[in-house]
Amino acid sequence: MSILFFRVVNHVIRVMARPVISWITFYNKNYLKNKENKSFLIKWLIKELGDFGQFYNKLNNKMNKRVFNLKSIDVNKPISEEKALEKGIEILSEILIYALVLSIPIYEFLKINKIAKLKSKEK
């Protein structure tokens, strides 16, 4: 039952991340690629997201090779810069949405706990 719940939550998170991914990808293709004088921060962020996407692809290929016992997958084969950037953006947006989704129940728990402590002190 917990595996089913995890899969449903994972699917919902990915669906929620899709608009963020598409917006960042659209912004990257239409605005950042066309401008020559990008700021240092934007250049650094694009490079790091691309590197993160390459790392994720390498890790995913390595796991698939071990789990499914595949010999034909080349673990060190890099993907294109655009695909790597998209993977990096996808992972980053999923991490942000996971953090948001997990922080809401934690905040509510802490708030209820604080209220319960205040009520116990009043008595």
C-alpha cells in the first residue's frame, strides 16, 4: 500500500513540476540563448544545471545497468547540452516542489504542537 501511495504522490509531484519545467525551458530558449551579454549568474546557473543533468543521466544509466543487468548501456556517454539542461531543470523543480509539499505538513505539525504546549501551560 505504501508503494502505491509513493507512486501516486510521485506522479502528482511530476505533474505539478511540469509547468515550472516548461516555463524555465521556454525562458531559456527564447530569452537566454538569444542574448550575448548574459550575466555571470545566469551563465553559471545554466552551466551548473547542465552539469547536474549530465550527472543525473550518468547515475540513472548506471542504476539501470545494474538493476536490469544491461550490458549495452554506455554509462559515460553524455547527452546533448540542451537535454542535460532540461534534465537539470526537471530535477531542480521536482526538488523544490517536494520541499514545498513536505514543508506544509511539517509546519502544520509544529504549529499544532506549539498550540498544544500553550494550552497545557495555561492549565
